[in-house]
Amino acid sequence: MKKLSILTLLVALCLGTIQAKAADLNANTINLKGNSNTMFGNFEIKELPLSNQAGELVRTFELSYEKAQKTVLIYLAQRANCRDYVVRSKNLEVAYRCKKESFGVQLVPGKYMKYKPELNALFLSQNEFDRQRQISEGGQTVEESLGIIASYYPNLLSRTDLLN
């Protein structure tokens, strides 16, 4: 009888630990809201489950705007001293890189690339792309970077109807 009680106690402790860890994971997910200061109005960013990008499990976020029908996905690949944010809508993909000394836009590196460069170029505002090469000095948090992306990404679209 004592063996059964001890086993029951161990199982209960294990289940309690698993539930506590699941609650911690949910507490650490990102959910941001703000004004994009673009024609698309307010934005919301929700963290989704991890997804597989180029053979890596990466954090994934869904970016939506109040005045846009289509959403944008953001994939975050973290490495030492560098974060790559691959930002992809139906028509355009770019990467924002956060290094110790800068944060700005660039073309998606080869292993994360989904769209052909020629197709991507049709929907990219090259003037805005050049302006966003260095947005800040870097060093910001993931939340701050996501907020910057939500405010800057719409300006990269060559046509405003690309998110509708």
C-alpha cells in the first residue's frame, strides 16, 4: 500500500511540474499591440508555436494590421550576438538583422529564401529599402525589434494594396 502511495505522489509531482512549465511557457509568449504610424493603422503581434524554417525550429509571430486583410509572418532565428527576423507576406519577404551595432533591413539570406529574387523585387520599394538599411544602432529587445518591424515593413511594399 505504501508503494502505491509513493508512486501516486511521484506521478502527481511530475504532473504538477509539467503543468508549471507549460504555464511558464505561456507566460513568456509575446503579444504586442501598437500604432504602426502607417496607413494600415494599429498592429497586433501574436506569438505562434515554433515552426521549421530551413531545418531550424524558430520562434514565429503573426503580425496583423487593423486596415489590412492579409497577415505577415515573422520568423526569428537567434544566434550569438545576432537575430535574424525573416518577415514574409504573400508578396514580399525581407530580413531585419539585429547585431550589436545595428538593426536594419536586408534581402533574405539564401537558406531562408522562399520567393525568387526577381519576383520579390517586383513588390519591393527600393528607395525605402535603401533608407531602412540601418534603422537603429541595435541592441534592442525582441519586443522592441518586433515593434520596429511592424512600423517599418509596410513602407517596403511598392503598392499599398499588397496586404489587402
